[in-house]
Amino acid sequence: MRKTFKFILIFLVLVLAGGFIYFKSLKTRHQELIKSKIYYTLNIVDSEWKKDLSDNSVVFTSPTFVISNIYKSMEGPKSDQYVVIDDTKEELLFLTAFKTNAVSSDESRQMSNDFVCHTNFEYRDAEHYNRWNMTNRINSQYPRITSISNGVEDFELPDGFGFPVFSNERLFINAQALNHNITDSTFHIKHKIKIGYVKNSEKTLIPLQPKTVFMMFPFDPENPYQGPTELLPNACIPVETKNHTYIDTKGNPLSGHWIIKPGAYNYVYDTTEQLKIKDSIRLHQITSHLHPFANRFQLRDKTTGEVIYDCKSENFTDKIGLKTTPSFSSQKGVWLYEDHQYEMLLDVDNTTEKDQEMMASMAIFYYDPEMHDKISALKL
């Protein structure tokens, strides 16, 4: 009996030791997934999403995030959830505003938005476009409505414009925590995510179509972490090769999440193919997603030389983080054309002595004439 007990004890110790070694070998983002699963399964912290609905907005409150480490972008605790604004009826709404605040776990105090990595808002394109009999749009692009992140935790679409959804339509929210600076304590937070809307029964708005365009750069799949070479002078060092990796038309890998060494750098990316403009589009809104140490982010018409969007970010000087990241918003709009070339330009300055991570994307909204016709013909 003692031998059996001893064998079981040794086996358990080996399993625990092996599990610990495996856990420590994982990247921070994967460690946090395991830790959050344990916290939620054992009911150590609140694991439920909550909804508070009012007449012109809805607030979704995330589960509790346990902050116990330094989390760069894409590393912190996160939670995903399918949500419905109001499933008691089918009412056409126009989404007009997006906001995320960090709050204490008991929701009594607002916390620093340094703890907001990002909130992604997405629609289910099959469900969304089947309702409008616009099935040709299904799978035509990634179904993201927008993303708000550190430095730009809220924005509103231009007055009179919105993104149309039905009140009982499923949306998808992805919320993730961030912590660049605090190393001496463990604490709990939640994210309060507010979506503002206008009811079509009260006012019909002009519909906008969303699209996300982003920078990405090549890397050598055989030796991805070597950086630029003679054959790939604009190669990046990807943060990792499994996530945020894309394939170009020639089958070469590209990364949208890369390392910046200490110092100042400039990046240029031709976004013409991503925009996929047919004839012309009228652009009304741009909101950027950037990481700390980004200084300037532009959208430029290469054909005319016109700078359409000039985002001059402000970084904190006493800690790591983006203080402000201005959006572009215009009721009049700016025309983009099929026969023009467009590029994004990014200036960064890593003022630390360590490698940092970078992403650069623009959530754009442009006039949707086809949807406008559908809404005009809609009988509610």
C-alpha cells in the first residue's frame, strides 16, 4: 500500500513539474489564456458578461480580468462574446459611437485606460447580409465594424451617419486588457464597452460601410527572426509566425505584428490592393489602431501626393503608452478613386533600450450607396 501511494505521489509530482515547465515555456498570451480559464472555471472571479440597455445606447461589461504581469499588446487577459443589442424585437438601428473604459472589478471606480488594449466590434457577415439579400458580400472581406484601442478609447461617426444593424442581430465583441507599466501588484479590472445608436424609427441616417486596412511586411519563413536581408530589404521581424501572418498573391508570408528595435524608423506600405476600390468611394471616418512609440501615421494618395489622414499620436513621457491618437471624421467626405494608388506611412521612435512591438491599422468607414437603396426601400 505504501509503495502504491509513493508511486502515485511521485507520478503527481512529475505531472505537476512537467505542467509547470510547459506553462513557463509558453508565451505570455498563452499563459494568460490558461490562467483565465482556471479563474473562470473555478469561479475565482466573475466570468459573465453583462448588458445594460437604454434608449440610445447599450453597455456590455466584460468578465473580470486579473492583472498580474506586464502585458504588451495582444498579451493580456481577454474575453470574446457574441452579443445582441435587443432580442425582444427586430428594429433597425444605426451604430454611431464606440467607447471602452476600464473599471474596478466591482464597477464602482473608473480605472486608467492604460489597461485597455483593444475592443474589436464585428458583425456576422452571413447573418448580416442575408437579412438584406446582399449575399454577394459574404466572405468578401473580414467582417470587422471597427476597433478602438489604447490612445483612442472612444469615437463617434460624423453626425448623420451610422452603420446599420438590426436590434436582434448577433454581433461579436473581443476585449483584451493591457499593462505596460505596473509590476508590483496584482489587481482586478473589467471593461465597460458602450455602443451608441440611433433608431431608424426616429431618424434615418446615411449608411457607412466599414473596412480595416493595415500594414504588413514580408519575412523569410525559413529564418523569420533574422530581419532584413539582401533579398528581402524590407523584411520585418515578426512577433510570432502563427498569429497575424498573411500570404500575398505570390504565396509569400507577411506579418502585421512586428518587432521594432530601439531607435527611430519609417515604414511605407502600399494599401491599394487592400482598399479594393471599384470606381470610387467617399471616405467619412478613419480611426487608427497603433502601439506605443508610434508618432505619426498617414494615409496618402500616391497618385496626387495628397495626405488624406495625418494622425500625429502623442506618447506619454513618464510611462509607456499612447496618450492620444486622433481620428479623421468628415461629413463632407473625401473621394478615393479606383485608378489611384494609396499608401500608409508610419513613423516610430522606440525610446527604450528594449525591443518593442508594433501594429498599424486604420478602421475606415465610407458611404454605402447600395445599402442606402436597401434602407430606402425597407418597410418597417
